[in-house]
Amino acid sequence: MVKRVRGEVTWESYGEAFRLFLRGATVATASRIALVVGTWLSLMNQGRAIVNGHAPWIKVALNYLTPFVVASLGYLAARRRRNVERLAALLADPRP
């Protein structure tokens, strides 16, 4: 069951994570990262072809899709309930 912990959405099962992804929970964060990284990758790898008017659009699309998926996975991993609980326990531990 998707729950909120300290204002953040958390998940337990992969189905819940997938539903969060489909509902667009990762879009704001992942799209900014994909825009920067995808542009950089496209310029580095396909820059000459783009300038010459022969852009390989499938490759350019993958240059944006790949960082979007990776950033989405990172976003979801940080919000997995057991990871959030583990971090909260570490932060609450009074040991130096």
C-alpha cells in the first residue's frame, strides 16, 4: 500500500512503485534530469548528424528516455519504505 511518510510517498511492492511511475510521481524530477543529460548526450553523440540535418531520431529519443528512466528508478528507490525507515533509524541513532 502506498503511504506517506513525513509528507513523502513511499511504497513496498514493485506494483506500487510501477503505479507511482504511471501516475507521474517521477515526472518533475526525472524530466529535468533527462532534459540536461539527454541534450548533452545528443550533442556529444549525434551533434554532427543533427547539424547536417540527418538526425537519427531514434537515437536522440533514447538519449532522453534513458536518463528519464534511470532518474525515475533513483527517485523510486529513495522512497521505498524500507529504505526510508532505515535512513530514519540511522538519523535517530544518538551514537556519534
